Amino acid sequence: MPKRARQWLQTPREWLGGVGPKTTRCCGGTAEEAEHLYPGLAEAARLFAALADETRLAILKQLREQGEVCACDFVACCHVAQPTVSHHLKVLRRAGLVHAEKRGLWVHYTLDWEKLAALRSQLP
């Protein structure tokens, strides 16, 4: 592996040639301990990652206002091309935030209110 590529794999301490403060966790806990104290954190992080896009938030807002929306109607609210809307809908479907129901040629979407309520309970 070239030297330049190896630099990206090094920690900040290694960048300085081994000098500098060691990085330790301030609380000393592990992710498993955090999950034990606060169950559902991994799932909440996955859901928040699905929400981390303004197009997906616009889709969710339109669904909240209209209740049920045909896939073809999202293009108008989001100002993006149809393939981009399809990608964002797929992300929301995989996260379980929306339900899809195929009717003939069209797919109609609704919010999963239970999943949103569970996500809301994870907010500080």
C-alpha cells in the first residue's frame, strides 16, 4: 500500500509520529453499555439517519399533511427528478417510516405513525 494511502488509515496520534495525547473515552463506557442503559438507541440512530435529508423531510411533511400520496405526486413537492424521489422513498421504506401500497401502476404511500411515535420517544 502506498505511503499516502496508509496515512488515511492512521489515527491522529500516529499522524504526529506517536506524540500527543492518547485518546480515551471520557465516560469509559462502551456502545453495548449505552444500549443497555438506553434501549433502542441503535434503531433510533438508524431512523434519524433516514431523516437526515431535506428531500426525505419534505416527503414526510407532505405525507403528514395529505395522509396518502401517490408516488408521482412527490416530484412536485421536492423539486427533484423522479429517480431521486424513488431513491428517497426506498430509504424511508427500508427504515420503516412509510408504508407502500401498489394499486395498478401506481404506488401510494402513507406514514407509519407508530414508528414515528417510537422515534419521538427517543428525543431528549
